[in-house]
Amino acid sequence: MKNKLGTATTLGFALFAMFFGAGNLILPPFIGLKSGSEWFAAVAGFFTTGIVAPFLGVLTVVLFGTSFTDLGRKVNPLIVTVLAFLIMLCIGPLVAIPRTAAATYEIGIKPLLPGFNNILFSVIFFSIVIFLSISQSKIVDIIGNFLTPLLILSLGILVVMGIMNPPDISKITGISTQESFVFAFHEGYQTLDVLASVIFAGIIISAAIDKGYTNSTDRFKITIAAGLISMIALLFIYGGLIYLGAHSGYPLSENVSRTDLLLHISNNVLGKNGTLVISIAVALACLTTAIALTSAMGSFLKKLTYGKITYNVGVVLTCLISGYFSVKSVEEIIDYAVVILGFVYPITFALILTLLFFGKIIFSKTPFIAAVATAALVASLSVFQYFNIFSEPVEQINSWLPLSQHQLGWLIPSFLVFFITAAFNSGRKKHFKSINTD
């Protein structure tokens, strides 16, 4: 008899650790600092885009298959494969993996060893990632059973001690409850977790199958249980870090360094041991995410090239490219990631939501393709805006789009086109059926 609770806990902890990387650690304290006394509204905003939205991604994949590319059966294999490739570049060697190494260096190494060379650190970091990623079948167990408990323990010490003895009272920063929610809602995009969720879902589902959950119903239940466990853990850590940011007493300015803020909080809460504790937490958070993302990229390249690029070669290639970009600062990586995310996020989210709500009742592929294409069209506006191309027309269009101020300008147009296409398809089928009957 399978130990369902034990399996769900291992998978849930592994999923938590996969999600909880560099951005997840440095963003919440900054959100708390800007929100001040309205920190609770900020928790709600970040919960929406940083926890609930990624969970929907996991839910969508497990409903329609065992990996993200399986969604191609409901939409279009080529479209989903291209989208998967773009997602993998974002959460892989271009943005997320380099950010894990850069954050580990800035927060975990530099304060303890100021003269340590960042290039040498990058070589060491990715050598460890390669070593721990090569054993593909054991990755979830390594992360869920060993690395994650240490990660939660180190972060839990910081959060619990900070809540019990807040270093300062929260300040009134002049930001309203609604503004605090919206700001945190926007910052949640920077975690990259909606993109990562559809890839991580495949890793968790594969691990569940390896543990004997081959039946689709059992697999669904254990994956959802793991997702809920990861959500609870994420909410506790995110909420605690936002609270600590709000009570940090750190001066609020336009050029606040997210990494400096986190170090300030840890030193205030834990004294001279703060730097060591946060260094361990950062190293574990970033390492677990880097391992999961590198493994996912290796598997994807193997599948994409039909085995011409083996898993091991894919892992090494991913680490080499990630290492090149990781010598940039965290702030630099966040800055150039904006344009990439602005394009890929809406397309992925549109696919997740339309499939989640209508994938079991609408069987034609056309409405899903139309919704994704519409999201891509709207998302391209952010690329034009970033490079200052057609700036006036783009600003005008954005002003017309509902929810564009919340980076959700794609939402209503995508669903509107989806419904129109679905209705047209339904009407056309009835028409042809009538002709055939006559």
C-alpha cells in the first residue's frame, strides 16, 4: 500500500522548492517595504499571481496529460511546442537559472566573502547543479526529502523570529490598500512561476508515476495534494517575508536594492548570525530551483531533438549558457527579463485559462488557437513599447484595452475572440448538420 501522505508531502515540498527560487526570495520583502502598513493587502495580491496562478498551471497540465506538450492535442502541437520552447528559454538559460546563481552570489557569498570572484563562483555553482541534475530519476527525492526541509527550516527561523520580534513598526508609506494589492499583484509576475508551473507539473507527474500512481485519477489526486501542500508552504514564507519587509525600518527610496534589503532584514532579526542563515537559505532556494529548471531543460531538449541532444548534454549546455548570463547582477537580469516576460506570459496564461475553464466542454481546437493568437498579438505591444517602436499608436491601443494597467490587457480580448470563434464554429456545425439531414 502506497504511503499517500508521505508521497504527497515529498512531491509538495519538491514543488515548493522548485518554485521558490531567487525572485521568490528577494521580491516579497521589497513588496512589504513599499506597502508598509498595507502589507496584508500586498500578501493577497502576491498570493494571486505568485501562488494561485501557478497552481492553475499545474492543474491544467494534470487535467489534460502528463506534460505541457500534451496540451497540443487540445490546441495545436506546433503552437504548444513553440510556446514550450519560449517558456523554457525564459525559465531556463536566459532568465531564471542565471538569476538563481546571481542571487546566491550577491546575498549568500559576497557578504561573507567580499573578495570572491563572481566568475569562479558561477563555475562552482553550475558544477554542483550539473552533478545533482545528472541523476534525473532521483531529482524529486533529492529536492523533496533533503534540500527542501533545510530550506524551510532556515527561512522558517527568519520568519518566526521576525514575527515574534519585529525590528521596527510598519510605516505609513502613503500607498492605499488597493495600490498595495495591485503593486504586489504585478510583482508576482516576476517570479516566473506561471511559466514554470506548466513545466514543473510534468516533473511532479512523472515522479508520481514512478512512485506507482499510474492510474489517471490517482495521479490527479496526488498531484493536486502536492500542489496544495506547496501553496500552504509558499503562503507562509511569502507572507512572512512581506511582513518583515514592512517592519524592516529600511529607508524607502527609488533605488532600493532588493538584495541589500534582504540582508538588512536578516541581520536585524538574527543579529550576527543573520548573514549566515540567509546565505544558507538563498543557496538552498536557488540551488533547488536551478536543479529543477536545468533538469527540465535537459529533458525538453532531448524530446525536441528526438534524442540527438541527450539529457546529459542538454544539462551541460544549459549550465554553460546560464553561467554566461549569471555574471550580470540580479537587477540587470530583472530589467532585461521584462520584455521577454511581457510577451510569453500572456500567451501562456491565455492557454491555461481557456483550457482550464472550457477544455472539457469545447472540443474544437479553433477557439483555443484564436485565443492564444489574440494574446500573442496584444503581448507584442509590450515588445514595441519596450523598444520604443510605434510608441504613439501602441500607447493609444493600450489606453483602449481594459485592464492593461494591470498587465492584463490580453485577458478580455482573448476570451472575447474565444467565445466568438466557439459560437461561429458551433453555428457552422449546426448548419452543415442541417444540410446533411435535408
